[in-house]
Amino acid sequence: MPLQFYRSVRDMEIWSASSHGFSFVISFGSPGGPGFHGRSGYLASWRPLHNNQAAIKIGGSPFRTLAEAEGACLNMIEHLAPR
């Protein structure tokens, strides 16, 4: 069940995808410069798509690369989605 990430915000490094009733977001943060501030890397999070609740950070975040963050999201959807 692949997730198709697309860039959500034109001028910021934010990608999102949804599948099986769950929403996933990957954002890039760094200590300085434009965008989100914090530890350098790609922060991955998820939340139920139809519930109004806070997102849950995926363990291991922040990741060094976007590909690593996408892989963590794929692993999470395998655990969350009904079989």
C-alpha cells in the first residue's frame, strides 16, 4: 500500500500523503533559515484522517533524508491499516 507524497506548500519543504484513513506529513526543519526551526532533518508524523486530533511523531524523527522519512511512514501505515 504505497503512499504518494506530494509537496503541500510551494515555498516550504512540506510533503503530505493519505491512505486508509490516515494522513502523513513530512516537514524539513533546521536551526536557522526559512521554514521550521529545530533539529536539522525530516520530521515525519501521522494522524487519523477523519478525527480532529493532534499528529503523532514517528519514532526516529528527524531523519537525515526525505527517503528515510518516507520509509518510516510506509512502515507505520503497514501497522495502522487493516489487513
